[in-house]
Amino acid sequence: MRIGEIAALVGVTPRAVRHYHQSGLLPEPARRANGYREYGVRDAVLLARIRRLTELGLGLDEVRDVLADDEGRGLVEVLEELAEDLARQEAVIRERRERLVPLLAEARAGRLPAEGPVSAELAALLAGLGELPESPMAAKDREILALLDVVVPEEERARLIGLIGGTARHAHEVYPALDALAGAAPDDPRVAEAARMLAACLPDELGVDIPPAGSGDGSSLADTFFADLAPAQSAAVRMAIRLVRERGERNR
């Protein structure tokens, strides 16, 4: 048989046969005088086995282990591992579907925020805020909240969002002060005023949770957040965090 014939017999493509040759799974057969490969029944049996194993979900390295009689894992061990992996995938899919059902209901009801899908905690917080003002800082806040909703561990998320929820309702009056600093210099007198207004909205616990900027090279979330602000806005937020930390230390 030539390569097209054995491929058609087993139900694979000639390209797959060549790939199995390159991967070392299927030995190269003898060639005719004209240079064409000449496949036999044993080649077809081996190719059919490779096909069955790959259809079960085994990777080529795992197939190679199964085919090696004197080394590697046996077929039973590989298939047991595959069954365990499929069970894990089923559990993950089931969990995702459980999370999707309430999100889909919220979306159909028109209650899913533009940043969605988000956690139930953040969705409730954003819904409670109502219509935010047309403010660049308000938009940045929502973006940061959506990011924190993903990167903060689940066990910490409800606590952190609870803290933010207690302060976000007062932030409407702070947004205009921070927006006004977009084109200002870091030493503008309005920086300190905006910092005091922002610090008054933040609880002591939140000052501990917000990490200080590191080296300034953008390697941390805090660095990225501050780099996205205008210089005067960044100065005001940094000052507010420092004021909250100092206030927390005094109240201990």
C-alpha cells in the first residue's frame, strides 16, 4: 500500500501519517525502487492503534509510552490517568456552568454591568452605586474593581469588596477633585486637598490592603495602577494611602 491507501484504510490523512513518522511513532517502511513508501498489514495495524489512542485523548508522548513494550507506562496506567484527567475536566466544566447560570439570568434581565461577567459580590456593589458621573476617574475605578475581582483570591474578595462598598458611595464627591488634577503639576496645592478628601472616604483596613508602589517598573499591580494616572492624580492617591495608613497606626 502507498501512503494515501493506508491513510484511507485506517481513516486518517496522509499528513497525519507523515507526522507520525516524524514523531517516531510509526517506523518508516521500506521504499520501492521509485522511492514511494510501501506499507504492509503490520504498518496498518500499528497506525490503527495510534489512531484509537489519540482519539481517546492521549498525547503523542503518551501514545509513545503505550507503544513501547519494554519501557514507559503500560496501557492500563495511561488509560487510568486519562480517565482521572477527564473527570477533573468534567468537574471544572460543571463548576463553570453553575457560575454561568446566574450570570446569564442577570444578563438577560439587563442587570449585568458593562465590565461583566463579574462576581456576584462586585455585581451587587456596582448595582448599588447606581449611575456614576461622567468621570475619567470613575471609569478607572470600575476598571480596577473588575481587575481586582479576577486577581484577588475568592476567600478575600467578599471582604475587600465589602470594604470598598462602604467607601465607594462617598467617592462621587472625590471624582471631580481628582479629575481636575489631570493636567496639574504634582506640587499643585489641590493635590493635598484631593488626598485628604480621598483619605476621608477610605477605612483604615483598606489602607493596609492597598499595596504601595514598588520599584516603579510596572512589575506590580500598584505600579501599573499609578502609571495609568496623571502625575498629580498619582501623587494625590499615594498621599491619601499614606494618610490612611498613618491614621490606622494612630488608632491601634
